[in-house]
Amino acid sequence: MRKTLAALLLLASIAVHAHNYVVCVGVSDYPGRQNDLRVSANDAMTIQNIYAANKHANIKCLTNSKASLTSVKRAMAETFSRAGSDDAVLFFFSGHGVPGGFVCQDGFLYYKDIVAVMQQSKAKTKIVIADACYAGKMRSTAQHKANDGTRDGNIMFFLSSRTSERSMETPFANSFFTIYLERGLRGGADTNRDKTITARELYDFVHNGVVKDSKDRQHPVMWGNFDKNMTIIKW
């Protein structure tokens, strides 16, 4: 009986102390003026602040001029390499999107680049959240890779818009998607009040809010080979 109790306490301790390793990237200020955005850098800082309030999180945030392609790849590699098998790694991006990727300060960060870094991590839970126009195009890229026999591993993608849609900014401090993402992660999505936000809970909360406030012009999508009941954040 004592051995059983000790084993249970050990498992509980491991679960409680699982960590999130997070890299947030937001680019509002692109070279020149014609491509600038208004809220993307603030979107990244908003997500950083959510995880900063969680005592079991390790965070790196890069915005604007600090979000070069080299810096972003290095931040992901260094941060995610610290995660153990019971931890979670999360990459958040807000800024311009291109088919199959995102636009950093000085270059394109493609789907394959993100997957390549995440494949090196020991973490079982791997998450990509993106607030970018045409972000849903990453799904088509992933399906093409799957048809080629390339394995991307267990990665959950939560993208702000469908393939043909723009990710809408607002007059507020954040985009529609990040507004509901913040509310959901801070507890709004916790429908059963167990202080754990699951993938399904987060999707339902964010999707419904964005579709309503965008007047059915923007539809977040979530896909990948993952358990819909897996934990995104625990309070």
C-alpha cells in the first residue's frame, strides 16, 4: 500500500511540474511602410504575458526587428531543446502569412522549418498557433507532405483563418483571433471548470467568438495528429 501511494505521489509530482516551453513571435513593423501591421507585435506580447503568469512556463518573445529569420529559428531550437518528454512546446506567430508559412522581419519561415525544429524536441505535446492571413494554407502544405510519405510527428496546428481568408485586425490592442485566444487561455474556454484548457475547449471558444465578431468572414481552423482532450495550459 505504501509503495502504491508513493508511486502515485511521484506521478502526481511529475504531472504538476510539467512545463510549457513557448516561443512567441510578432511582426508589425516590416521593412518600408507598405507592409506594416498594427497589432501583431502586441499579439505576441499578449501570449507571452499569459504564459508568464503560469509558474511552469519558459518563454522567449521576439518582436519586430528582433524577429529575424535566424533569431526565430535559434529561439525555437534553444527553447524547445530544453523540454522533456512530459513537457509541451508551443510556437506562436502573429504577422503576415504566405502559402505554407509566415513572414519574419527578413524572410519566410515555412511549415517545414517549424516541423524540423519540433521534430528534435523530446516533448510529446507540440503546438503551433498562428494569427496570420491565409494561415490555413499550411494545412494544404502538410497534406502534400503526408502524401509524399514525410512524417511530421504529433503537432497540433491552431490557425486563425482558412486558406482563402484574411486574419482580421481590430481597432483594439489585438486581432479578433488573439483576443479570443487570450480570453480562452485565461479561463474563458474552461467549460468544466477544472482549471485545465484542452484543445477542444480552446477551439470551440475561439472559433465561435471569432466567427461571430468577424460576421462570418473569418474561421479559425485546428488540425493535426493529436488528442483533442490534450492539455494546452493548466492553472
